[in-house]
Amino acid sequence: MRSDDVRPSRECGADWVKTTRLVRQWEDMKREISLHKYYESQKAGHDIGWERATVDWMIRFGSKKS
């Protein structure tokens, strides 16, 4: 293999993706769901799981997000 055949990894030029509004909103939503999961698990006395926390969060708060 010649040195000019070596291609950079996918991540080299993809740093801009991390700053897009979509990714920032997704990260915010994951953080909120994680907190929701923690508090609801504390109330329930056991881990309610990511899926249940996500569905519950979406029902309660998802439509309020813009």
C-alpha cells in the first residue's frame, strides 16, 4: 500500500457535526432523560430503565421542547 492510499479516519473531518443544533438538542434531551430516570427510579425504589424513563419523559415533557 502506498502512503498516498492511506485515508484519514471518518472522525478527522467530522468535528463540525458535534456543534450542529440537532446534536446539541439530542445531547440536552439525553441529559434530561437521564436525570428523569434517576429521580423516577428513586421514587420507585428501583431502576426503572432507560426505555421506561424515555417514554415517560417524552409523554410528560417531549412536546414542550422546541
